[in-house]
Amino acid sequence: MPLSSTGESGHCELYNNNVYFFMTSGGHRIRCGVTDVALVVLEPKLDRTTGRARLTAFETHRAAIEQMASAKFDKKIWERDGITIMVRDTDINASTAST
């Protein structure tokens, strides 16, 4: 079952430079994220010095990022923590190669 967007704002965790956000599946909140490197692939001129710039890049590319997170969820590709679906640069490169 694909994930659905909550539309909630993303949150930038500066200790690892990732942006985290929530999606839902069957009424359950699923923690998702996108790596800093993935955001740079999507937004090559990204100012990596600020969290605000990362959040802006996330919002700009949110639909594509959420689609990739949903595809990983459907394939049961979880992070080691068992609670996070993470979109990485390799997911973006694979997505653009298949189109």
C-alpha cells in the first residue's frame, strides 16, 4: 500500500544534515527522510550551510521525494533503525535512470 503525504513541514536535523518528514499508511505515521546528498542531486546549487535551505529544497522537490519514499516503503526498504524510510542519492539516480 503506498504512503500518503501528511503535508506537515519537514524538520532538518543539523547533526546529520538530513530532512525528516512524516507520511501515513493505514492510519499509521511513518517517519521518512531525505539525505543532504540527495537534496544536492535534486538541487545542485543548494546552500548546504543552512537548515532553511535544505527545507526549501525539500519543499520544492517534495512530491518526487515522497514518491520515492513510498516506493521504498512498498519494497520494505527500511533503515537499520527499523522505523525510518530514507531517500538517498542512489534512489534519485535510479529514479531518473528509469524515466
